[in-house]
Amino acid sequence: MLEALAAVIKGLGYAAALTAAGTTLARSTLARGLPMPIPSLDRLIRWAGLPLATAISGTALLFFLRLGGDADTETLGAIFLSPLGLALAMQFAGGLWLAFTAHRPIAIVGALLVIIAFGVVGHSATRGVVSSATVVLHVAAAAWWLGGLWALLLAKRRLPERSLPQLVVLFSRQAVWIVAVLLLAALTTAALILDFQFDLARDYDRALLTKLGLTLALLALAGFNKLIVAPRLVSQPAAGSWLRRTVLLELLLFSAIMATTAFVTTYLSPHDANEQPVHHEGQPGARGPVAIIQPWAPAMPSGASTGAGYMTILNNQPVEDRLISASSPWAEQVTLHRSSTIDSVSRMREVDRLSISAKTEIVMAPGGLHLMFTGLYAPFVAGDVVPLTLVFERAGSVAVQLSVQQLGSRPVAEHNH
């Protein structure tokens, strides 16, 4: 329930952020070529900035509740002394700045704060400076495009008829370069996040393909406006109605893209099922039952930046199977490790693949085999249910839910099949 609510609030936040920041950017580049300012843009920026600050407050509140709802040092530190906290603070401040300075040139400061925040947290930020920079460019270009559409829609109603064709020409000229930046930044960001390996078997990759399809539809409508509608605005008054309809369609497609993005960033990870089941000659797509018993994870102590997961894996198949990868939308990476103590010295090493003989089980427990979650987007808190995907060589993908327990406690017996 909290995840669904988080996705909805995130989608509304995206819409408010791109509208407020994008309209500010578009106004700064389009208004210079017009004899008079576009009415109502200041009001649109103001009324998008306030919902942005509200949506960010809702996101922070949900995060606070998921951490237990206690206003202690550890909880507040996890919220405010983290990349997520920094991004939320930047967008909250940017939203308020835009709301109260919408009519002034310094509103651009708030727009930049909002846009740069997208490069601070998320899958792109964990990949380094380059991917953070490309996602900021992508968001800036998308925001300008959305803001420009709002300017066209409001200008159709408020500007004199003779000024509308001039605005459309200005928008079309600038949009060519903006769209080029958007596509180049988007493709570069996707390539970096996916390690240059696109696989339609992954939900994340299919979601990116959906966003690409919606973007191509946007480009088609933009091309129709530039090549068909714009040249007719002066000589054919009815072309203004066509412009309004196509702009509304573009805004609808933008809404679909933002909703898809909110779903992807809430539920999916670019590392889900990185490896697919191996198909052996003579046994194409062989699959058999694997039981996951007592999947659990301990709550994270103060200051911890990684998490651990434990369980028992029972191979019910008449042949050996191997665990070849694991992933979770909560972490940048999930790897298998084995802890051991030799001569009173504790050591831990990564295990590439884990073999499980036929009709036997493997136990993951503290002090031995375990899954390590690194690059967590949020710490493990008692009561959480952490989604996890295990990929086996023969059995394929198995969905698991780890139950997060209080430190020092163990789970009650449960099974995932």
C-alpha cells in the first residue's frame, strides 16, 4: 500500500517539477523573441511550485513512516543525511522558490535546483558523475519541452492572433536542439544504467522501451505541428484549433511518460534478472521447483550502508541446480558471500555461483553464506518486506520476499515456492 501511494505521489511530483521548472526555462528562452510576455505563465509556475513542495513533503513523510515514525537521531539522519534527503531538500526549496519568485528572473534559480536534484539520487546517481550529468540534461530538456507546450497552450488563448505564429516558429526552432539533447542524454543514461546490455526479458528494459515509444509519439506530433500546422497559422484561422488539439495530445503523452517513470523508479530495478536461465542442449528451458524457506533480513544498525539476507534454498529437482544471480529494486547490487573464521580471523569472500545438489538444501545464515545488498536506496527497518529475485540456472527466476526482523531476532518459519 505504501509503495503504491509513493508511486502516485512521485508521479504528481514529477508533473509539478517539470511544469514549474520547465515553464520557467521555456519562458526565459521564448519570451525574448516576442513583443509582449505570455500571460498566465507566472501563475502556472506559482501553482506548480506549491504542489511540488507538497508532493516532496508527502514523499519525506512516507519515508519517515517506513523508518518507524520515531523522530530520533538515527531516523532523522537516514532522511536528511542521505542522497535521498538532499534531493528532497533541493526540490522542496526549489518548489517554494518558484512559487514565491515566479514573476521575477531569479525564478531560474529554483528551476535549476529542481532539475539538478534528479541527478543526486536514483539509479543514475549510483553510476557516477557521467550518468548523473546525462540524467540532469535529459530532465532539463524534457522540462523545457513541457514548459514550451504550456506556453503554446496559454498563448493560443491569451496572446493576440498575430503573435501566435511568431511564438510557434520560435518554439519549433529551439525545440530542434532541445529534442536532440533530450534523445542523446536519454540514450546515454539508459546505456550506462544497463551496462550497454539491453534485454527485453527484463521488466525494467521493457519499461524503458515503453517510454521510448511514448517519446517517439511525442516527436511525431511535434513534427506534425512544425511541418503541417505552423505554416498554416497565418493564412488559415482553423489551424489554431489544430494546434490546440495536438498540444493537448502532447501533454497527455507527457503525463503517460511521467506515470511510467514513477512506476519504474518505485517498483523496478535495472538489475532485476540480469542473467537468464541457461538452456542446455537436449533440455531447452528445463525448469523445476525450488522452495525458499524462511527468507529474512536483519534490521540495519545505525550507520550501516549495506544489508544482508538469509534463507534456506531447497532444490526439489532430480538434478543439480545453481543460483547464478540475485537482484532487488531496493539495492543497486545483490551479491552472494561466504563468511568464515580462520585462526580467529573473520574473512568474507564473494561467491560467483552457488551449486545445489539434487534433493538437497543450502542454508544461508549469519556467519556463513548470505546475500549482501549494496547501494541501498533505503535502510532495512523491522517490519519491512524486501522484494528479491533469485535466478537459477535450471529453475529460472524465483520471486522472494525477505521479512526484516529486529536485530537479534530470527523469523518464524515461512515458505516461498
